Amino acid sequence: MPPSPSVEIKGFLETSFLDWPGQVASVLFLGGCNFRCPFCHNAGLVLSPDAFPTLSWDWIKARLSRFKGWLDGVVITGGEPTLHQGLGLLIEEIRGLGLRIKLDTNGTRPSVLSDLLGQKLLDHVAMDVKAPLDDLAYARAAGRAGYLDLVKTSLQTLKASGVPYTLRTTIVPGLHTEDDLLTLAGQLGPHPDWLLQRFQPDHALDPALRLEKPMDPDDFQALARRIEDSRLGLTLPAPAPTNSFPSEERTAMQEVASLVAG
């Protein structure tokens, strides 16, 4: 059964080595989102999805079939994919090609997430956790209020699912303090896969943030180590950073994705 026409694919990246670590994946971009995170790097897909042409699923399916044996799976991202009613049918079509699925989500539709997990349609989930889990902080980071309980439900759903998952938090100067991140670390607990991401201002949804200077890579690494130490209950000072976060590669990949989507 083909995917519902309600799934409008707005971008297609044939090969990515970044979006699913350890996997060679294609990436599908779906438009629309119920958040308005001021630091969002896919502002066009969030604010004006209709400005992007809808790509033919038959064409994408043919391309995926051509790369069978090379690709490990497909990442479905956005926007917010769980807003699309035909998401499950789309995933079934992709899995029918012998490909695994990673879903990126903001966690605001736990019933959809639970249904997909229950049907064993997902092989990995990456969920963004925007800020400490209190109403004011979360509303400020998400640009929308009233979603925190849904996010908490999704976190519990993932923990109980047995499916590998990653939590992601983008550190934005002026929006997140070290105390905020230490608070969130305590709330999340010793989760084995929590990814801290360095904010890149170039395509931020809020024009004011495009003028914000990103965090120095060395300072970012030192902060990430201090937060990780706090999660492990360590009190040792952070060592000198060794490698900077690969923000240039991620930005380049986003630029390619924007070109493909456009």
C-alpha cells in the first residue's frame, strides 16, 4: 500500500554519514512543525513548508531501491514527522525495501510514537529535549507552551520500549546556562546516549539569533565534559578538550539538504 498523500516529502538527501551515527542513511525531510524553537535550523520547513515542492514518492522509492545494499536505512526528519497521518504507511513502504528506520521527533505526539514502536516500525529514535523539564524553560526554548507533559510521556515511552534511542539538546548562548544543563542532566538521569549539539546561528528561525556568536568549540567541549561528569557523579575538573564538535560538517550537510529540498 503506498503512503498517504498527506505525507508531503519536501527534501531528500541520498547519502548521509552524520544523521544516523554508524549507519549509511538517506534522509527524508517532512514539512510543518508544532514548535517554533528560535534556534531551529530548518526554519523554511517549519514556517513555509508549502514554499518547497513536494517530491514524488515513486521517484524517491526508485532512488532508494537503486542504493539497496549500500544504504543501511532511512532517517525521517522535519519539521516534525509525527504530525503526518500517513507516516506509518510511509515507513512500511521503506521497510519493504529492506531498509531500517530512524525517526527524529520533538516528542509532542507520544501516542503516534507509541503506535510506531508497538508495530516495531522503528529501529532508532532521536528525540530533541529542548530545555530543563519545567514549563517556563521549555516554553521559552520551544517557542510554544503546553507541551511539556507530552514530552515527558514520550521520554517514558522511549525508556520502556527497548528500542535504541538518542536524546539531543542544542546549547544556545543566552538561552541555556550551565545550571540549566546540569538541571536537565539530573532530570534525564544516566541515559547512555544524550547528545549535546553546538548551536549554529546561520539559519536560525529567530533573526536575532542569527547575530549570536556560537560557543567556542573548545569551551563547548569543556562544558560537555563537565555535564557528563555530573551525570556520572564525578567531581574531577574537566580535562583539556581534544576534538572540536564537527559543526562544520553538520552545517555543510544542512546546506546540501536545503539545496535538495529547494
